[in-house]
Amino acid sequence: MKDNNHNALNFHVSVDCVIFGFDFGKLNVLLLERNFNYGGIEYNDLKLPGDLVRKDEDLDTAASRVLKELTGLENIYLKQFAAIGTPNRLNRIDRDMEWLRSIGHPEEVVVTVAYYSLINIDQDKIDKFGLQANTRWHPVADITELAFDHMEILSDALTTLRTELRSNPIGFELLPAKFTLSQLQKLYEVILGTNLDKRNFRKKVSNMPYVVPINEKEKGVSHKPARYFIFSKKVYEKTRKNSFDFSV
Amino acid sequence: MKDNNHNALNFHVSVDCVIFGFDFGKLNVLLLERNFNYGGIEYNDLKLPGDLVRKDEDLDTAASRVLKELTGLENIYLKQFAAIGTPNRLNRIDRDMEWLRSIGHPEEVVVTVAYYSLINIDQDKIDKFGLQANTRWHPVADITELAFDHMEILSDALTTLRTELRSNPIGFELLPAKFTLSQLQKLYEVILGTNLDKRNFRKKVSNMPYVVPINEKEKGVSHKPARYFIFSKKVYEKTRKNSFDFSV
């Protein structure tokens, strides 16, 4: 608190949300389409959902508000993962600045606080979302360019998500209560963006006391019915206590 | 970006630094003493080092600047772990607001971005720091109250540090290149704030291929000389690749 130029300081603070949607086939991300004309050219490019934080609004509240306005989704767990205040982050390319002016956005530095979330958008659930017209799911693997520094934010979010998946039992929230080991492996493969060796995978799972086999198998399948497993939160919390193994 | 009250928005952004100092005996934190009079009472309380972010200054740069000004320390790795913008975070108690006014600090909402760092302050290194007169190391276990919401920020930083210690090889940076298993255990005990069972600890270490015994033992000690180990970053990076075990 040594700075004497307090009155010269004037930041705008925003939130940006990286909402990952998992559908068993691929990992998707929720993006907003911008349609605008700049220099005689029509642009239809993509950005992350976000908004400026309002006065007397908590950061987490602002992120939840943005998500609700765009998707109708409520009570989604949003995890803050970064604050970004690089001075030139909004004006790297001219058309981004032009777009900001066109919507009456301030041109001063905007510090943004980034959130991510991972939700299940399996076919039976996806139609229940009330997505705004310009908001859609896109496969993460197809995204090569976004407005502002949003490509970097998306990339950081993906790294964070993958680290979380390796160190916390977040994956189980995307699975049915009873799941097969093939489903569990598919989940890891889709989110990590890689293929895993089936034998190694099963060996590792056998070392997880909280992935518990139950006395029930698949029914009505043409292949050999696979055994169902459940995730035991109780066993997980018991076994991780006092653990210090950092070899994720 | 749907908000139409852009002109009404006016945030100040600060950084706050939680610098943990590890000295093998205990875990310490670097705090700044505030000396001021409010309502006829002299207050000498403590706060985290921090400052408002300057225009055209990156958040990381601001955190490094604060640390350098207070301690003379440079090139210390600071890790961002949270942004906090709770509307009433600075004015929960009257004397905090009074203090802000006395130093010419704005009274508007300040969104703060919190950083933490863990450094070795073993006796041979601690004297080299150029700490400012009002800046000192305090044992984390002794801190029960801090200004503003800094106690919560400290608590969050400690949780983050402990999670990191369990999931990443950050601890080895605080040890000598050659270390004994007793030293490694002590490090975990000090940072996690708990006692670990020696036999369990050694069993777990034996499952870490990157903690490699070398053909060398302690010398000139009165007890049975212990074997030295090294941390192999190469083995660590090789073994964690494609791993998905989240049981930290």
C-alpha cells in the first residue's frame, strides 16, 4: 500500500467462463458468436461468455449470473482458476477494440477473472438447456482462434481441468452411479485427449480402493456383460487422509 | 458483455502476497506490521504485504514488485491462487477503513489477486534478506488475526500449499540436493502441520521411483549414518506421463 497514485488507478473487472461439456464422444466448450462488421468485412468469430462485474457483486456471483443469462443453467459449480491483467490483452487486434466500442464497453484495462466448469451434456440432457441464439457448444479440438486472449484462457482452463482430473475425483460426477470400467476409461480418454492402454488402466484402477466393484453386470448387451463399479466417496476420503503421495 | 452501466463500474485492483518461509523447525509467513492510532488506541496489528496494481502493470509484475520492495527478494516464484472481490472485504471493522483513509487509499471496492510462495529461510540464508523495518517472519501456527480478510487469504494459501505439496514435487526445492529420508519426512510434517508415521512414510517413499537412493551416507554423525537420496526430475517426469492416478 505504498503507491501514491491511487486516483490514477481505474480498472474494470470482468469474469470469463470456460464451460466444458462432456458428452462421452468428445469434450466441448460453450462459446458465444460475435457478428459484426469491421472495415467492410463481416466477422462471425467466437469468444468465451463473460461480462463486467457489477458494483456490489461478488466475483463468483458475477460468473454464475453470466452462465445463467446465456444458458439458463443454475447451480453449476464454477471454479476460479486465474486472474489475468496483461495490459494489452484486449487490444491486440483492431477489430476487437472496434467491437468493444460498438457495444459501449470501456476501453480501459480490464482485469478478468477466469472460471471453468465441467458438465455433462449427454444427449438426454443437452436439449434441456435454454441456450441463447448466439451461444453454442463447439468441440474443443476444433477451436483454433478466439477473440482477445480467450484462446490462452481456454488453453489454461484445459490444463487446469486435466490436472484436476488427475488429482481429484471430479470425473465420477459425469458418470452414472453405476459404471463400467470401459466407461471410466472413455471419460479419461476424452478429457485428457489421449488413448490409454486398457491393461495399464485396469491395473491402476485396481489400486484405487474407492472404485468398488458391485455384484451386478450389464444386461441386454450383445458383448460379454461387463461388471458395474461405483465410486465410494467414503472410502476415497478415508484413504486420502494423511496421504502425501504427489505422483499424480 | 451485456451490462449497460459500464461508466458506473470502477474497481481498484490490488495484489496480496503470502510468502511462506520454511526453516525446518516450522512454517513461517512474512507479515507487515501496521502501527496506527484509532479512537485513542494504539494498534500494532499485522497484514499481508500487498499494493494496488499500477496502470500498465501486469498482475504478476505487481506481485514481484511488492515482494522486492519489502524484502529485497527477486526472482522468487510467486503463484497466483485466488482473486477475491467480496464487496465488503475491506470495511468489516472500522479501524481498517480508518487506516485506509490515513494512507490515502481509495475506499471503493478493491478486487485483490492473491499470490503465494514458499522459500527456504534456513538460518544461513535468512540474514541475507533485506527486510523492511516493519516486515517480519511469523510462525504460521501463532497467527490468529490479521487485518481485513487477510486471515482468510492466509488460510486459503495454506490449503493451496498443502494440496500442491501432495500433488507436485515442490518440496524438493527446499531440501539440499542430497537429503536423508528423515529430512524429507520433517519437511512434510512441518508444511502439513502433522506428524507422520515413520514406517508408513518410508513405505510410500519406496513407491516413488523418482526418490533415488545414492551410494553415500551421512558422515560425522553420532547416530547410525543415514543414506542420502536425490530427487530425479527426469524419472519424475517420465513416470507421471500418461498417469491418471488421482489418489493424492
